[in-house]
Amino acid sequence: MMNQNTKIKYFFYTRKSSEGEDRQVLSIESQKQELQKTILEEKLDILEIIEESHSAKVRGQREKFNQMVERIEKGEAQGILLWNINRLSRNAGDTGIIIDLLDRGLLQEVKTPSQVFGNKPNDKFLLNLFCSQAKLENDSRGEDVKKAMLEKAKRGDFPGNLPLGYIHDRWGKKGQRKVIKDPERFEIVKKMFEMILIGKYTMAQVYRKAVNDWGLTNKKGQKLHSHAVYNMFSKPFYYGVYEYPKGSGVFFNGNHEKIITKEEFEKIQVIINRKILTKKQKHDFAFTGLIKCGECGSAITAEKRIKKQKNGNVHFYTYYRCTKKRGPCSQSHIRVEELEKQVKTVLKSVEVAPEFKEWVLTVLKRKNKDEHQDQQKTVRDQQKRYNDCLAKMNNLIDMRAGGELTKEEFESKKNELNQEKKHLEELISDIGQRADDWLEKAEKIFSFAQTARNNFKTGDLRIKRDILFNLGSNLYFENKKLSIELTKTLLKLKKGVEIINKEKKRLEPRRLPNNGDWFKFYDEIKLLQPHGESNPGFQDENLMS
């Protein structure tokens, strides 16, 4: 092995991204220090240390990586030394380039302190697997960020660059920073809107007044371009709503202080000869993007219509209709009031009495008592295995120090024990939380069934949209009728509610079923037990928060 290494020249490749993907990764200098011991012990011939500060998410974007590949193809070096495989690639394209170099024999080794990958089927498979894992971690992190941003948007705190007049509170906790007034610009922006509302000033006049007389600048303190001011007057953000993500047609109510009202915003659009923005209108529609046409499969959209009467009264109506983007369709429109009436009917079919909710949860907790005892025993057993694993790791270090194990044997056994240790940690953590998570999920499901109809009746557009989304899937509209495929749990509850209603009719007037009567429904709630279906079908854990 040593003789082979002396024949190979290595590029020592180090990389640290300036993006969020590498927050926990060692600095380039630390990566170099970590590998010095390996270089000295194995007497590796390092042709050059290549340092790069660039993300590896996108193929072909790293200049020094590309240059290294070209030099390997010219035969300058036959190996790559790295601190960790994820320094090499986080995308399928660059991973393929490295595998191809191994296939062609131009690259003999990709080496880290613990592993060597050569031109062997298993080595190339593992190398590809580790690079794919790095890509998966990167992609998952990106999805987590998107999810966190959406949750922030739902809370009313706009995530992203804010319009002129607002800033994020830099003293707040990261990820939870509130939108606050910009002390240097908020009042100026407010005066600009007031000038436009008077109707005597053009946007050009307002712009010159703000810049020349009031000293308005952009957030960097630089001269503000006129187009930035013109666009400002078309942003619904200033009356309290915003679209997120951009272009989605989904609007949220913000927590920030408003500068104008919605009516004033619409008046400004008329004053400056603009049509009220289509995107602005979309936030008035709670159900777009959720329902499809039952006849042709096209999306169901919504629109506002204005009816003027001869006596001068003006009425506004909202209609839902098929977009007919997939071809001719005979379906007609429906008023939003009728559509919401149908949703309320479905919600009523799963609505449970408060007393029944409390009884169900009590029964489920009692039935789960035995599982708690089993879990405690399992935790004790796993903890013993965990302690044994730690003892083995300590013994392994002693054996290596005493020369009983070679470096390769030590690394192999250490990796095995590390994997076992991680697996046991996950098991112990999961067992401890499983019952509590289950009970919390059951509580949310029954709370949803108990309160959804009233929340739908009194809630805003976002709440109505969330409730319809959580009712189920395959939402279709045909012949002015809405059909919903309820989640499995809500379907069970619907059947249970039917049983309870029959019992009410059979018993004395106004007398609710007692515990004995309700036990007839027990089979219907087995689905909610931890031994039953693992996923009750609830789609939004934050619905009731």
C-alpha cells in the first residue's frame, strides 16, 4: 500500500462554501491541519493544495475544481486527497465526472483520512453513494429552509426583502425577526402615499419631493431610482397583505403596521391609471388551486363580478368556475356562498360533541397505558445496549493504544460501533416521544373535528383555505356539487358521528349517550391508536395553532 502511494501524485482539494450549506464544516485551514497527520504518516506525494470557496450544489460552477479535473486528464496527478467526500461534490454532474475519471484509469484514488476509493465496482458505488448523500442533505436543507420561510409567512412576518419603509428587527432571534418600521424612511413613504391620495400630484412630482426635499434614499443610503418609487405604489404590502412565494397567487395577512387601507390602495390604482392588480385580487379567493373540474380535470379558478342596479346600488359577487384550459367544458359557475355552504355540510358530518371528544381521549389514554409500560421496558433494554456500546468503544481505544489492533482494524471497528451508537440513540429518543406525539396528534384531530365548522364560518380566507385543505384530497367540482375524498381518520369519524346521531334519536330527547352507549363507537376509533394506522391522514399539524 505504501509503495503504491509513493507512485501516486495527489491534489489536496479543500473547499468551504460561503453559503449556508457549510455552516458546520471545518474552515479550509482546519481541513489542511486535519490531514497533515495522514500526509506525514503515509508519505503522500502532494502535488498541490487547491483551495476553493464556492458551493458545490451546481455542476460546472467551481473554477478550481474544473481546472483540477483538466490537469488530472493531462496526467499531472492520479489522486485526490480530501477531508471529507462532501467536499468533492454535491451534485450528480460533478460526481459523474469523478466516476468517469476512475473508469478511464486517469484517476487512481480518491482518498479521505478514513477511506480510499479506487477503480473498483464497490469503491465507485460507495463514492457515488456518499456524494449522493451529500446532495440529499443539501436538497433536504433547502426544503427545510423553504418550509421555515412559508411558516414565517403564515405567521404574518414576511420573509425576504422588504418594501421601502420597512426593515427586519435585527435584534430579534434569527428566523423569528419581526417586520418593523424603518425609522429613516417610514414616515416619508407614508407622506408620499398621502400626496398621491390627494389627487393633485403626479408620481414624478411625489418622487422629486421625496428625494430632493425629504432626502429619501434606498436602504443602502444611495440615490433612489424613480422606477422603484413607481413600483412602490402597486405593492399590496402597504395595506397589510403580501404574496408568498412570489408568483404563487397565495396571499397572507401581515403583522406589520399598515400605511394605507385596502380602499385607499384601490383608489391609488385608479388615480395613477392602473388596473387593480390581478395578483392583489387573488388573495380574496380562498379555494383557488385546491379544486379541479370533475368533467375535464382543469383547475377551478375564481373571479369577482360587479352588478350595478338602476337605482345606483353596486353589488360585488365572487364566482368559482372551470378554467377550461384542457378543452371544451360544459360546467357552469357557482357563487362562493353556495360553495362554502357545501363545505360547511361536510364539516358538520364530522363534527363531534365536546363530551364525546373528552371521552374518546380518556379511553385512548387508558388503552395506551400498557404500551407505556412496554416502552419503559424497551427504553431500559436499549439503554443497557447503549452503555455496552460505549464500553466497547473505550476498550477499542485501549486496544489500539496497546498495539493490539492495526489502524485499519481500529477504523473498521470504530465505524461499526459509531453506527450502532447512533442507531441506539435514535431508538431511545424515538421511543420516548412516540406516545406523547400520538396523543398530541389525536388531540389535534378531535379538536379539528369539533371546531372546524365554526372556525370556517368565522375565520378569514387563510383559515378557510387551510380547513378545506385538511379535510381530504381529490377535491372535484361538477354540476355545482363539491366532492371531497375525506382522510381515512375523518371518514372513520364521520361514520362514528352517524352512529352517535342514531343513538341520540333512539334515546330520550336532549339526553346525550352515556359512556355505555359510546362504547359502541369504540371500534371506529381503533384507527387512532398507536397500534393502528401510523398516519391518520392529517395534513397540516399547524392548522389549530
